[in-house]
Amino acid sequence: MQVSGLSGSTETAQSQVSVGMGLLAGSTVLILTLIWGSCVVVGKCDIQNSVAIDNKDTKGFSLTGSGVSTDIWTSYAARIMVISVIPFIIVQLPQLLNSNLGKDIAVLVSLIVSVALFLSYCLYQVFQPWIQRRRIAFAKHKHVISGILQHLKTRALGSLLKGDGEPNEEIIKKLFHAMDQDGDGSISASELRAMIVGIRFDEIQLDRDDAVDKVMKEFDTSCDSRIDLQEFLTGISKWIHEAKRSGDDSSNNDPHTMKFLFDFHSRTKQEHDLLGAGGQSDEIIEGVESPKWTTFKAGLMLLVGTLIAAAFADPLIDVVDNFSSATSIPTFFISFVALPLATSCEAVSAIMFASRKKIRTASLTFSQLYGSATMNNVLCLSVFLALVYFRGLEWDFSAEVLVILIVCIVMGVFSSFRTVFPLWTSSIAFLLYPFSVALIYVLDYVYGWS
């Protein structure tokens, strides 16, 4: 579309932008409404303790007791999608101000911003796995520390806190001497490992040798590969204060209850789960025997798909124009409604993936949907803005932009601050689709926006 739009006539370029904007708006709306809602329905599992249980679907179509859960990274993808609508706002500023001045500048600035967002999004995708591993490792370390505190609490002959809420050093010293099995006045790595092996870490996949190394590194400030009494006192006191800060205010009112340790342990487990730290599912790694061959095959398929799309872009636009002329159906509605339904490969792949009914696959499914909408908002928009700017075309898509803004912001904000989506949330997505089609019709053909 970019090549033919730059080399063809102005009329052809304007027609391509019109059809392209209709397809862009329709695709984004379809992804975040009908497909999003269908994924919730197909992927629903029983919700217990605010989490959807993998492969357990016994509550039928309960609006509140059934639904899907995602990890925290999926929420971040939704927030990125909301940010990606900024170029739409910029390009619409002259229309919002009822001014014909500065339209070309607005298009240029919007183009620059959209390209910058696209490059930033690509960099985020490159570095996101590294960031994710670092955060998961820290969350796992916090859970190990909380487990150690819980373990020490059960072994202590008294409270870990004094009446004033400060760490009870006498009790902590007794725990230190109990762990110092050979009585040499320090805790070795083997003695620390003996304690960690005996702690149950709530089904978290834990490399105990790695956990021992990290605890030793944090406590052993003298770097002699042993933890002496003062280092033990300092390390335990530090994490007791951290647990108190992380707990509820009500938990800190009575230090003798030590409820804040249980709250801290539960919170670290929840943080670990929200980060999607359970490891890859069998479905994801199944059949991946040769990563190099898989990467080559994926790149080849991407290239072939791009060539097919390029070959059929012009004929597709001609078909839309001819069909519109023959049926008197506005070109925009064909590109907004029919084309996204016919060309949306996300629908099939996303729904099939969601049907596996696991938190991991649900997270990947919804991340894919938000990512598709983000790419529409930055990459596809960049193509159309480039055509408009370099060919001197008219930017007259206020209705389409408004619909994209409404759907992206509503679904993006809604998905940014929650990781559990009961079945009733699908109704919001389903209702947004007819609302969007009706809004486009009213704005374009009743109020004459375009």
C-alpha cells in the first residue's frame, strides 16, 4: 500500500488511505471487542480466591464465578496500547480546534511520534524478556526470605518482635545458634541449605542452590562465604522491617500476633504468580526441537506472508471499490466491517489459544490482542500518515479516530489495573462493537463528519 500509494495517482492514494483507515479502525475495534470477549468466554475457568484455576471449568456460565486470569505483563501490554493512541490525538488537534491551519504540521508531528513509538515498542519487545527474568528472580528471592521468616517464627521460643515492635535480638540469636550446627559461630552455605531444603515454598519452582547463593550474598556483607551473628541479626532485622512495611496497617497494631509475616508471605507468593513465573506451559515448548530451524521457518513464513499481502493489496482495494459501486454500500463500511472479519487471523489463533484454559495461555492470548492493536496504532498509522504527508492528501477521518480512541482507551484502562476478568466483563467488549458501528454511521452520515 505504501509503494503503490507513493507511485500511483493522487486519487488512487486517497482511495487507499480511505480503505486503509477503515480496515485499521475496523481491525482494532474487532480485536478489542468481539475477539476479546470471545476469548474470555472460550477460555473461562472457575475463579477461586480471585484467580482462575487452570483447566477447571465447573461453574458453567457464572458471570462472577467463572472467567480468565492473566499475568501482570499483560496489564503492561494494555497500558502500552493506551499510550499508542497519542498520534491519533495529535493528528486530530486542528479539527478539535476548528482550524485549517497547521494540518500539515500536525500530520508530520503525528508521523514522527508514531514512528518513535513504533521503534520504542520494538526495543521494549527486545528487552522485555530480560526485564521479566530480573523481576521474577527478585520476586522469587523475596518469597524465599518470607518463607525463611515464617520458618524462623515457628521455631522461635518467643516472639521475633519486642513489645515496641522492634526485632527481638535475643530470640534471633537463639535461632542463629540453632542453625549453627557445628557451633563455630557462623552459618555456612551447607547449614543454610539444610534449612531452606526443609521449607515448603507453596509450589514455586525453586532452585534451592540458587536461593542459598542469593541469601548468602545478601547476608554475608564481609564476603567470607559465612554468615556471622551480627550479619544474621542485621539481615533478619532488615527483612522483618520490610515485611512490616509491606503488611496491612491492621497487621502492625499488635506485633505479638506476627500476622504481618503471614501477609508478607502471601503477598510475595501472589506477586510471584502475577509475574507469570510458573514457567512455560507444555503447549508452548512442545515440538520445539530445533530453535534455529523454528526461527528460520518463522522468518520464511513472515516473508511469504508479506509478499502475498503486497501482491493482493491493490486488487483488494479495487474489489472493495467495485463492490461498493455495485451494491451502493459505502466503501468505508465494507472496509470497517467486512474486511476485518475476512482477514483477521488473530481471531482464529487467539480463540484457539484461549481454549487451552490456562493462565499462561490466557496471558499470551490477551497480550497478542493488545500487541496487535498497538501495532495498528503505530506501524499502520505511520504508513497512512506518510502517504497523507508526502502526497498532500486530505486527512478527514475524525469519526474513525474517535472510535479507535474510545475502544482503545476503554478496554486499555479497563485491562490495565486488573488481572482477573470474570465472564461479565465480556459483555462490555461485545457491546462496544455495535456501539462503534452505530457511532461511525451517525457521525459520518447524519452529522457529516467525513
